[in-house]
Amino acid sequence: MKKFSLLLLMAGSCYGELHSDGIDMDDISDNFDCFACHTLEDPGVGPSFKAIAQRYTAQDKTMLIDKIINGGGGNWGQEMMLAHPDINEATAASLVDFIFSTVDP
């Protein structure tokens, strides 16, 4: 079975309510299964949130949103990111914003 990586895996269709100020670590651990493949600082099946934030800039946000929703591979080796078609664009954008917030600007 292939391992899957690069950005965020969702737990079924359980999205929970987002805070008005975006997604935080509690939201991710309670409502998403991102930590099945990603950690804050260390590589796992997928890259860490900090590594993603260090590699990409705000100009890459649309591409990262697309990776969360449609999946893909090739950005971090041969590992693949699963598609998450049930995640809407606004939620994916909030997830990307959280990832970017893990490093100092």
C-alpha cells in the first residue's frame, strides 16, 4: 500500500466548526486527521507543517489549497497526498493559513 503525504488528510466528512479567526491546533487535532501523516516539526509520512511553510510562500497558497482538495504528488518525493474533495476551498485556505503560521515570517 502506498504511503500518502503532502498536506492534510481529513477524517471522513467531520469538519467541525471553525473559529471565526481561523483554524488552530485544537481544531486540527479534534476535527482533521492531519497528524496521521504530518507533525508540527518532524517529517513523518508527509512533511512537517513547518517544512511546508518554509518551502512555500503566500504566492503558492492557491496551489496548496488545490493539493488539499485534489491531492497529488511529486513535491516531496514519491509520496502522494490523498484527495479531499469534501473539504471546501475556504476550509482548505484556513488550513494553509495555519500551516504558514507555524514559522516566523
